[in-house]
Amino acid sequence: MVDSVPKGHAVSKNIISRPASVRLTKIKAGLGVRWKSVALVLGVFLVALLPRILDLSAFITADEDDQIMFAHLFLKSAWQGDWAGALVLGYPGVPTLILGGLGVAARYLAHYQGWLPLPWATADLMTTIDQVTTRFGIFEYPLDFLPWVRLPLALTAALSVLGIYLLLKRLLDDRLALLGALIIAFDPFILAHSRVIHVDARWPILCSFRFWPSCFTWSRGAGNGW
């Protein structure tokens, strides 16, 4: 302390400023760690996202036209408040229907705003959807919707990989958590199916979201043995 220095003795400015410099060093170190964590989180998301969104219109699988039809029916029923009609054969699952419906809605928005017109859509939205869904199981324009309905599913898959990484960090070493997330991100089955509108990629990802929080709870000794 400065007060304890005997009279007649000079006080070094370095001694007085040392606590401030220590605090500044700690703040800089903390900011560096935070920026590294943020960069790593962003990197995991981008690494999971990019392979899923590149050239989404390159191909179409055998039953994606049916899935796009289901998304139309779901969007139509939800818009009209007909929740019983929103149950499309009990399949392909609510998350896929919601995401596909969002993609269909975004495509029609681009059409009616004049950004990317659909030559065959000349009526209003609900009339057009009625016309499209008149013949159930027969959809004539899947290529016009393909990248639009795939993109929401690819985005949610990438966000899911990021969520799994953050959950794993609470259970494992950071490097193991990163390795586990990358394995899930580049699993051939999950990667391929998260580029199409289907349920196969969502099932294992959603199961993982239920499994890892349970592991975290068990690791803390909670759960009463269940």
C-alpha cells in the first residue's frame, strides 16, 4: 500500500500500476478465450452447414415429389386451421412437414412478390394450392420447389449438429466433443439424408437430443437410477 511507505522514500510508479496491468492482462486473456470459443462454435456450424446446402437442386430422389405434395397439404390445412387435415397419412412426421411447409411458403412468397415467378401459378395462393393438391400423390412441379424445401431441413440439421456439440462439451473433453460432433456431421447416412426432404436424418438427430441430456443428468447422479 502507498500509505505504508515511509516518508522520504520514493514510490515506484510500476508498483502502483501493477494491479491495473494484471487486471488488464486477465481481461485480454478472457476475451481471447471467449473469441476462440465463439469462433469454434461458428466453425462447427459452418462445417456442418456447407456440405448440406451446396447445389441443392442437383438431383431429386424417388419420393421427394410426394414429400413436397405432403408439405403443400400441410401448409393448406394449417393456413385454414384444419388440423385434422394436416395429418397427412401420419407421415412424414410433423417436423418434416413444418419445415417443408415453410419452404413451400417461401417459394410462393418469392413468386407473388415477383422475385422468381412461377409461370404456371396464375391464381391466388389458396387457389393455386387447391389446384396443386387436387390429385393427391401426383405433383407436376417438384423441381420448382426442390431447393426451397430442402434448405430448411439442411439448416436445422446443421443447427442440430451444433447443439449436439454444445451438449457434448458438458459431458466430455472439448476435443472429444468436437470429434463427436464432426463424426455426426459427416456421417454419410445423416449427411446425405439431411440434403433431402425426408424423415431419415431427423430421426437419429432428434434421438441424439434426447439421449445426450439424459447422459448429462445421469453423470450428475440424478434420475433416481432410471
